Amino acid sequence: MKFINLTRRTEIGANSYYLEVGDRRLVLDSGMHPKFEGEEALPNWKALGERRLDAIIVSHSHQDHIGTLPVLMRRQPQARVFMTEPTAEIGSVLLHNSVNVMTRQREGSGTTLYPLFTHRETDRAAGRWQSCALRQSYTLSGERAPNADADAVTFEFFDAGHVLGSTGILLRAEGRTLFYTGDVNFDDQTIAQAAVFPEEKVDILIMECTRGDTPVPATWSRAGEEQRLGHAIENAFARGGCVLIPVFALGKTQEVLAMLYKLRREKILDFPIYIGGLSSKISDIYDRRARMGRRQLPRLQLLDELRPFVLNAETIHEAQARAGRVYALSSGMMTPKTLSNTFAQRIVDQPRHSVFFVGYADPESPAGILRNALPNKQVTLDPGKAPQHVRCHIEQFQFSAHASRESLIGFAARLAPKKVVLVHGDPPALEWVRARLTLGLPNSEIIVPTPGVELEL
């Protein structure tokens, strides 16, 4: 078995990983880097050389895992593509939205590289995706394989508890097993239930490490954090301001809406809510699939119950920061020209308003820069705009959709693999997990793969 980390750097970015088992070749995920443009936003597919893929298996539909799938399918037209049904439905919506974003970027910058793919190509690509059920073994040709030959390469999806449709992937080949966690959460969220992963021993574990450098406070609980959020919103409104919550359109938006629903249900607060157009489309998918899988609050219809107002790229410029309202707007990283970035520029220098961060933000992204900024210091949220003084109220909450580093260590210890390959983390996060596993699993080889370098597993 051979492995290549196809991300361009050791970080969370355009996630993509190559595996070769005997004469079969496949890629796990095909992400787009949120911080870069053009070729730099793609995985490093040059490392594949002339290899022809048999399959592409997608763990879930966040942009950093599915965002360049049409490009990879164009380069590898013979490869079959597999994912869960919710991932396929959400992925199609997200990729079409990505075409719109790239088209606007082309018009703004004049680059001829964008869009990297078109709406028509996205539709053609989605028509070739094969949806697979959870806990069912499949061959790389797409056939169900309850009793596969020992020589066959098979894969099986397991619920990862991260967002709707997210999975870990178990591969079996030549009497060996490999498990790729994808993005995982071992704790219940407000909507998503905790991951249900295999507990059997595996030979190789490829594990995400997003929160490897973030300890969980001893006093933390999700219920307590939800209560703290409610009090913080009350305090923000009492100051005569509004609250901006930068969120990812997939996952974090729906979790925040569910938390706000609970505040309404418990008669703690009732207030207008604003979300983005893409968030509305994905929330509709969550609503339609509410009773189809494992989920908290299965009867909750987010859009019907909360009736959020919807903003888009045009109406955001007319949306005033009105007191007593929550604006849960994407993107979570506050990428320039997105709804959250545009709105933040309107309130960042206003003391009565608040910005609440509820999940991961790259330290170098506008969200990370604002989150870590000291009061009255200047920040630049958009390179094309002047710096602004930070006078708004900023608060951080812990509602991550990624597993805690403690639960990752525990999962790896239970599986006791011969080799652990650590991915999807910034260098400090990877190093903490590597050091702990080296001590805790002395009989296992712990690997932080160098991007672009082939490893023999």
C-alpha cells in the first residue's frame, strides 16, 4: 500500500490523499483551499504523475474536501466517484455556488483561470456520482460486496458526526484494513449525533487533527456553552447592538439555528435572525432529511420554525446593522467579499455591536485576525479596504464540529493500528497528537506525511 498526501502544505487546506493497493488506485477527497486562488487552491495532483485512478471517494461536502471534484474528474474521467446521498445533494449545491463565487472573482480581478469549472460541468460531474449507504461494503466498481474476495479492494462508510452526510471510510484489501476518519466529532452537537465508528483493530489509521493544539477546558459542557451564548446575546441586545456570528453555510449555520431555536423554545429570547442564501438552501436539505438518519431534534424544521430573513451578495450591501438581531452569515473564515466579511466591516468599529465566533477559524484568515485582535487595534478585513479600529465586542464560544484532541487520542488507542498517519491539521496540532501517540502507542509508527512524498505503508 502506497500513500501520498496531496495537500500542498502541512495544514488544513485542499484536502486530498492518494492510496495505491496492489494495482488499484484511488483518491480520498478533492478539496479546494479557502485562502488561495487558481492553481494554488487545488491539491497537488502533479504528485500523481501518470497514474490513472480507479476511484475517488468523498468523505463529506465541505469545500476543503469536495471543492475541486469536477476538476479532478475532468483529469481522471475513468474514475468512479462515491459518496453518501446527503453529501451528493449538498455537494451539488455547494459546487454550483462555488462557480458563482469564482465568476465574481474573475470579474473583480480579471483572472482568466476562473471559474475552474462551470455549472454545466458540475451537473455532468454530479450525474456520475454514485451514492452509497452507510455500513455497506462496496467494491471500487460500485457493486455491493457483502462477501468480497480476499483480493478485492472494498470500502465502507461510517457516520462521522461532523455534518449531514459526513463519513469515515474503512478500506479492506488483501487481508489488511485502513480507516480514514475524514472530519469527525465523537460528541453530540445540537443537531448532529456523535460519530459511530468501527471499534475493530485496523492496520492503518489516517486521522484528522484539527483541534490537536486546543485543549478542552475541564469545566466545558455543550449545555453550559449554549447557556453562555444565550446570556451573551441578551447582553449584546441590552447594549443596543446586534450580533454577527460568522458561520460556514454547511453545518455551523444549522447548528446555530438549532441553538437559537432552543433559546426561543425555552422563552429566553425571541429575535429576528438573518442568514445567507446558500445557508438557506442547505438548511432546506437538512429539513427535508430531518427524519432520514441519526439526528438530534428530528422534528425540528429550521426554516419553518425560525423563519430567518435571507441575505445575498446584492442585498447585503443594503442591510443595516439593526439592534436586537442576530446575523448568522457565511463564511466562517470571513473571506473577503463574503456576507460575514462585508457585514463585519459595518460594525467592527461600533462599540454597541458584537461579533461571536463559534468554531474554527484559520489564524491568518480575517476571522482569525479579528478574533485575536486587541481592543482599539487596527485590522484589515479586506485587502482592498482601509484598516479599521476594533471597537466592537468580541467573544469566543466552543461549538466545534471536530473531535477534541483527547477523544482522537482515545480512538487511536482503541484501534491500536500498526501505523497512524496524521493529516488535516496545522503543524502545532499535528505535533501535539504525534507526541502523545508516540508515548501512548509505543508499538505503532506515527507518521506526519510530507506533502507530495510517496510513502510505503
